[in-house]
Amino acid sequence: MADENTINQAPGTGAQPLLSVQNLTASADGTTILRGVDLAVGAGETHVVMGPNGAGKSTLGHVVMGDAAYDVEEGSVVFDGRDVTDLSPDKRSRAGLFLSFQAPVEIPGVPVSSFLRAAAAGRAGVGDLKGKQFRKRVRELADELDMDPAYLDRELGVGFSGGEKKKLEMLQLLLLEPKLAILDETDSGLDVDALGVVSRGIDAYRRAADGALVIITHNTRILEHLHVDRVHVMVRGRMVAEGDASLVARIDEHGFEQFEQAAPDAAPGERAEETPVAAAC
Amino acid sequence: MATTPAAPASAAPTITLHHVNAMPAPTWHRLRVNETDVELPADLRAEPDVQVEAPQALLGEPGAFEAALKRMEEHLESTGELPPAAVRPRGGAAGEPSASSGAAAGQADGGARSDDAAKGPEEDPALDLPALSAFQAASAAVEASGSLERAFETGMGPEAFAYLREAAGEPVVIATAPGQQGARAAVRVRGVDGAASAAAVDVVAAEGSEVSVSIALDSPEPGAGAVGCSLRVFAGRDARVSIASTQTLDPAWIALDDAGLMLDERARVDVRHTVLGAGRSCTGLAGDLRGEEAKAAVDTRYLGTGERALDFNYELRHHGPKTESAMNANGVLAGASSKTLRGTIDFVRGCKGANGQEVETVLIADERADNRTVPVILCGEDDVAGNHGATIGHVRSEQLLYLASRGLSPEAAEQLFLRATLEEAALTAPDDATRAGVARLGRALLDDFEEEIA
């Protein structure tokens, strides 16, 4: 496997990576989940994090976003040249980080349109759009994603199908145009049509914002139309392999067993947890 | 009016309205939610500032409401649905609790339901009757009287009704002609500093007619006092009545919004209460679904901020067969606000095939906020369907994380909940004046509020 463990620098550029996760060890309720994880993503790159269930992939996304359900015991998260390890999620978002949730929440009483306006407020570009201009922009994005505009007047996530929830995640991605987006199982549970819409959304984001992507997935189908720069494999809370896009085909053919056999076992009392703690409660 | 002076030594003198928003069947003594008292400055003068926008032809004469009740009563007598007047027990007969019912129509007998009901069945000479609770006895007495005037009630109860009617003076009467469609009227009550500014409104929708009435309780000028409305609605056979009441008072004001409905056969009444402001806000509504297949729906939206106290009481009483009722409340409580909402669906014997449901969703955006939701279903008929449900919750950690991941701090998240409620109220406001009131409140609470809804 080429380039294995060469992960502290954006490959090929020699430049400072946009996102640099170094030796990240994190736990929840006293149980260690991530163990010494390293990850470096350059500006505009697309990275894929794969691994079997329970590897800690979603936890990595949540810890990078600053989910307070996890304790960072060791290591750091540096984003855009700034150590954000102790920063709250809202400040990380404002700095240009984005996490698309595996299971987006429902918030009764809050219309989607009001939520989007609050999310955009104060951001350069979209935050400057007022009233009708903002609504027009949102409707354009909804059209682009084949999303019924009626959803914009509904309460956030309430009564949305799984596909509509993921479309709304994509709409936010396109609206906010973050510097780096972590897509946590965005493709899970989607039918072929919805998967196509999500893929289009990712393409549109790359075109419009030239943003970096960290795609957490089990499913290689969403990667078919994407240029993937690096692939990382997580097992039991550790990054155990890294390579170029050819690694995806290898995983597709042979699964994760080879990586699981090669990975060190968890120490007693340690575990890797796929489902974020907050969502599991 | 049976108000009681209540003046602590060091405070300004006040009067108290007792038994306001009292539940018809008070069973929650331990939680102290059965009813509330409202203290008002004793020196409030009655000075209504009421604007009415309606075609002249839509304005009726005082007494139209009572006349409509009388006609309906006579019709029900003729069909055997009410006993003939000659054989009815006289009101106030020995042992008969006067109950809360009827105070609003007969006006100001001042009887508070709790006191009257407390007389109980032990004073009833009809000892061969099975033992009844105080509520059951009072209710049975009203039913036996066969009087719609006695049965009619408003949600806030007799004392508040009497206070508001006295403060308001001559009622505004909105009366449609049979079959009239598209009738619209707007009543705007504005706060007057140092005064009780109230409107008394009677809506009488004739058979087959349709009317929409918007009511705004607003305080465009600074000051303090009470602002209220006493509303009575008679919906005749096949009539449709739509009421939109919006309260946008600043925190220095007290809001008193009282309503009572009487529905004839196949009548439909839709009420929307939007309660956004006032330091103390009381909203009450009682509806009598008397005619077969009558329908009443109440949709309540509220917002609690700062230290505001909101109090609601809804009672929908099914008399007619196949009647339908729905209460839907949706609110946000922020800051150190508090809210009590009582919702009672009462299936009276004989309302076979009736269906009633009540649902409340409360989002509590601040740990200091206090919410009390009291759904009650009373059932005196077996062939009915009644449902209630409530979703009450603090904002969960995963919801806050989601909002934070989109750049919203906890403070911004709380503002979002307020903004969402206010924006919806502004966008659904029935007229520009009401919308202006919402915008004024919104500007006081949020930056750029008006700009965002433009």
C-alpha cells in the first residue's frame, strides 16, 4: 500500500494542511474511543474515511466538530492554521468547518427558513443577503437539489423522510460554503435517486467553493463520480491504513477484514464506538 | 363584580379577579394549577381605546347575541333536545349550584365556580340521586336547567368577564345576514396608560353565513395598565366563524383575553390565539358545541420571554352528536418565563360520535423557564373519542450541537426560537396593524427583526 502513514502533511503540496488532526485521543464517559488518530487534509482535497462498524469514524467527525459529549485527552485539531481543540462547535463552524450529520435532528417550532437565516447570519457573502434576496438564494439551491420548496416552511426535520433530511444537509453545505465539510454517512439509507442528488450537491460544493471534503462512508457508490485524493482506514479507533483512490477498489473487493486482522487490539476497557454518544443517548 | 381589594402595606393598592381561568373540574389542587388570580392596580380607570373596522351593514345591535341564544333554545325545545321551559327547574332552586356556567350570558352574577361548586350535593334535597362530585353536581344542574343562557360560559370565568364587560362598556356587535359570505371585521384594542382598555365584542353569525374577525391587543405607546377583550361568538346553523386574536403588549401591560363560543348545527368556529407579549397574560376560551356536527378548532401560538407569565384555559364542551373539537398549542418558553395551559374536553351525555383532541408542543429554551400543561378529558358519554398529547422538552444536547455546528451559540439558538415564533406571527398576521405590533415586539427582542421579514 503506497504512502501508508504519511499523513501529517497535505500530499503533493508540501503546504500546511487545512485540517491537521494530530495524535488525537478522545473518550466518552471514561471510555477511550479514538486513539492517537492523525489526519491531514489540504485545501480543496477530498479524503475518504472508511472502516468497519464501530471503528470510531463518526466519533472522529464529531470530535473534529467539537462535540462536547467527548473528552479530548490528548492531541490537537488545527484548522486553517489555528488550534481549535478547545473551541466550541459554533466557533469552529464560523471558522469554516461543517459537519453533515448521519442522523440530522428534528427541532419542532423552528421553520427551516428561519434556521437557515440564523445559520447564515454574520457570514461573508450569504450573510449579507437580506429578506427576499436570501429567500431567492435558498430557493435556487432547493431547485438544484430537487427539493420541494414547501419544506423550507416546515419545522426543521419534522416529518422529513431520510432522503429529505440529507438533501437539507446538502442545501446547508451549498448555502454556507464551508472551507471543509465532513460528511458523516450522508449516503446511508438513500435510494438511487436521492444518492444522485447528494452526489450532485457534493459536486456543486466543490465547484462553487473549492472546499475540502472528508467523506465518512461504508458505501463506495457515492465515491464513483468523485475525484478522491486520499483514503484512510480506521479500525478500533486507530488509523491503520492510508492510500490513494485505489484503496477504495481494494476495500470494495476484499472488505475490511485484512485491516482488522492487522490492527492492534484495543486495550482492556477500551472500545471504538461508531455511534456518537449524543445520538445514542 | 366581585373583586377583592388586596393591598399589601407597602405596595400600591390592587384589586383581585378571583377564579380566573378556572378548570371546570378542579382536580389538581396539589399542583396549584386549577385556576389563577389576577391582581390589577386598584386605580385603573376604564378607558377603552378601541378601533373597529367593519362595513356598517355588519354592525348589529346590542342584544343580538342574547336573542340568538334564545332562538336556538326555542328551536332545541321544539325538537325535544331541550326540555320545555315550563318544566325546567328554576335557576337557583334549592340545592342547585349556580355554577360558573351562565354568568357570561346572564352577566355578572359574580358566582365563582369553585365557591359555588363547593356547596356540593350535600345541600341538594334530591337525596335519591347518586353521589356526585362538586363539578358533576354543578354541571348536572346546568344541564337540567335546559337554559343556553345559563350554560354559556367564557374561558376566564365570571369575574374576569364582568370586569372586562364593565371596562368596555357598550359591546361591538358584528352580525351577519343569513347566507352572507366573506364578511370581515377587525377590532383593535390599544393600551391606555393607567387605564383598563377593553373591548366587548359579540359576533353573531346567521345561518349559512361566513365571517372572519381579527382582534389585536396592542400597546403602541409606552405605559402600563390592562388591555383586554371579552368576546362572545354565536355561530348559527352551517355558519363559519374565524377568529384571529393577536396579543402584542409590551411587558408593562396585563392582557386579559376572554372568549365564549356557542355553536349550532354544523357550525364551524376556528380560533387562533397568538400570544406574544404582556408581563402577565391571561387567555381563556370556552366553547359549547351544542348543535349536531358542530366543529371548533383552537390553534394557540405563544412566546414567553423575560419574566412573563402566561396563563391559558380552554374548555370545549360537546353536547351535540358527532361534534368535533381540536386544540393545538405550540409555544416557546425562554428566559425565566412561566406558562400554565389547561385544556379540557368535556363529552356531555348525549354527544354520541363526538371526537375531541388536544395537543401541545412546548419548547423550553432556558433552564429557568417554567411550564405547566394540564390536559383533561371528561367523559359522560361512551360513544366518543378523545385524545390528548403533549411534547414538552428542554432543548436537547444533540439539538444544541446541531445548531452549534451551523454556527449558532447557545444564545443565538435561543434567539432563533424567539425569532421563529415572531416571524411566523408576522407572516400570518391578519392585517398590517397587527403585523406592526408583532414587528414592534420583535424589534425589542431581536436585532434586524423587521428587515428579515421584509
